[in-house]
Amino acid sequence: QVQLVESGGGLVQSGGSLRLSCAASLSISSFDMMAWYRQTPGKQRELVATITDAGTTNHINSVKGRFTISRDNAKNTMYLQMNSLKPEDTAVYSCYAFEAPRFAYWGQGTQVTVSS
């Protein structure tokens, strides 16, 4: 069974930085796409950034220039570098992995809290 484990969340002041990690229990080179999502209470889960097995990345407009998604296949880990954090970035961040044709996996989530 595939496991994804996030780490790196915490409490940070506005303008600060955090780096989230998502460690997989198997080689992430088998995943066609990986992503970071976030969710706050009462709101729908929001896709934050994606990265393909070829390394192509996409970030939502609200985090462009501040967040960077990356993956290290040798370490079986995906990252989300978050800089210039804002209070509205406060959420539970979860990692996601997709393996064609239909396998999808989720991590348990890590809390990020940005104080003003």
C-alpha cells in the first residue's frame, strides 16, 4: 500500500517561510503527476500546485512567485517551498499522487498557520 507522509508544517509569522515535504513509501518516479492541495474549515479543497513526472509545474495565481513545487526522485520526496507567507495561506496542506490509469493517493495533511 502506498503511503504519503507530509511534514514541515507549523506556525509562522506573516512574511515568513516554510518548506513542506511529502515522502512516499515507494519510488515517486512511478507517479505521473503529484500535487499539493490545501483546505480550510468550511471551504472546498483547493489545488495549489502540480508537478508532472517530466518536471512541468503549475501554480495557482495566488501563490505564483511565492510558492515553488519540486520533486526529488532520488529521495522519493516532493516539496513545496513557501515564501512570503500570508495569513490567507493558513490551511491544512495535503499531498496527492496520481499513477495512470486510475490510482490516486493522499497524504494525511499538515497544518500551516500564518499569523498576522
